[in-house]
Amino acid sequence: MNLLITGGAGFIGSNLVRFIAGHSGVKKLINLDCLNYAGHLENLAEVDSKHHVFEKVDLRDKEEVVRVIRQYDITHVMHLAAESHVDRSISGPGDFIQTNIVGTFNLLEACRDHWQKREGVKFHHVSTDEVYGSLGDTGFFMETTPYAPNSPYSASKASSDMLVRAYHHTYGMPTVITNCSNNYGPYQFPEKLIPVVIQSILSRRAIPVYGDGLNVRDWLYVGDHVEALWLVLNRGVPGQTYNIGGLNEKTNINLVHLLCDLVDELKPEIGHDSRSLITFVKDRPGHDRRYAIDASKIERDLGWKPAHTFESGIRETVRWYLANQSWITAVSGK
């Protein structure tokens, strides 16, 4: 396997690279990332360079994408690279269209041209549950749930999902798609909810919570997610989609309360009653009310289920951020 991971300097991507680096089933591990605001080489400091080649390439540069596919004779792709911050997609959707849609098209075309009826190849597209839109108080997203994206980010991801699906049905490309719930864990860019809350507590500044705080998300520990991704790459059936969820629904306000209590417990010297820092702010446009994933297909077909409970995963995550403040400083300055 000559494996290309796109977005491998980002949050999920760098956790995936660390998981796969040195794996006996991988001959070459190529990491492609443009190092935008959320991609940092600091995320890869622990990766043994003998098992990992980094290429600073923007997916919007079609010629460079083609070069990488050909130069390393790529046989497998795990495509994680994407603009992913919903708030940024609202204020500036153009980059999301170009990277998530056009970039995915460039990558698909490069693979289609290079593989040309070749056996033993696979293209794994990593997506999000946000493509399904918003749930009511009950029910779950399934692989058959119709797409109904409500933000420029989720619309761009839905578009890229459809391109990948079309390349399988039109050209016979062996593709698989995974749609995951909200990830949390080490190396998540500091603009995201969990690190924002932790940093706000540590600096004793207001903790912003959108709307009434009752929006619900299903939380998935990133270590469990990357294990599922590797399993789908190796055993997933071409043409299929697999939903990956953490089975951990939490309202935003309950999550923030838990983070406040954990930091107060683990870092008592900064003060107590961090919940008093919570400040409700105007809700963002198109804010989906509830996400929840039915992950029974991947458990039934591939034998995967998350190893972490939310309680163990979130405690491990908070400990990591408290112990890695130098990383926060390094990646926040970009």
C-alpha cells in the first residue's frame, strides 16, 4: 500500500498519521497538506520521519496533485483535507467551495487517470454528519438519510460526497465514504468548541455559548475515529457509505458545564466556579439543532464500535490540553 493522506497536518489527519505511521501494511505514507490556519507541522512532531513523507501541496493546484499521485505511485487515498470551520464558512464561503469541491475533484481526477483499471486501489473520502442537516428531538442519521445541508461548509462537503459517489458509479472507481459525528481529542485547532472552553477557563475570560446552549451533538473521540477510518479503508465495500458515531449525545451547555468542572478539578489553583464564566451569545445563522448518528452498519458489517466512553475520552482530552499549552501557543500564532 502506497497511502496518501490529505489534510494530515490537521486535527483528525495528524491523529490518523500517528496511528498509521510504521504500520506493516503501508509501504509509503505520504502526507499532503497546504498548512492553512488549521494545519501545522507541530501536530506531526512525534511522527517518525522514516515512515512518513510530507508534501506541502494545495488541493486546488491540480498539477501538483497529479505530481504527488504519480511520483509516489499512490494506491490508496484517505481524503481528509477540507475547510471545516462552520463559522468561517458563513463569513467567507469561497475557500470552502474551492477546497472542498474543486480540490476533491482534482484529487479524484488525478487518481482516475493514474489508476486506469488498476486492481487493488481504493479512495476513502472522509466526510461529516452535517451533510444530513438537522434532527428533531428524536431519530438518528443513517446512511440512507437524505442530504439537507444548512451551512456553506456542510453544502460543500455534501457536494464532495456526491462527486465521490459519482466517480464510483460512472467510472467504477473503488470509493468508500464515511460520515462522522463531532470529533474531540488532542491537537484540535483552538477555534473549536472544546479547546475554546478550556482556554477561556484557564485565562478566566467569558465562555461563549451560542443561543440557549441546547443544541445537541454526538461526540466521537478522535482515537476511536481513526481506528474506524483504517478499518473502512481496508475492509469497507466499494460504493458503500459508513456512518461513524460516538454514541454520546450532549447539549452544548452540558458539555461546557462538564469542561468547567473538569478543569476546576484538575487545575484547582486557577480558581473555582468556572461555570460563572459562561456567557450566552447570539446564535449563529443556520445553526443545526441536533445531530445523532446511527453507527449500527459499521458495527454490524465491520465490527467497529468506540472504545472510549465520553467520560474517559473527555477527561483524557482535558488533561492533554492542560499539559500542552506550548502547543496552543505555537498553533495560535498563525
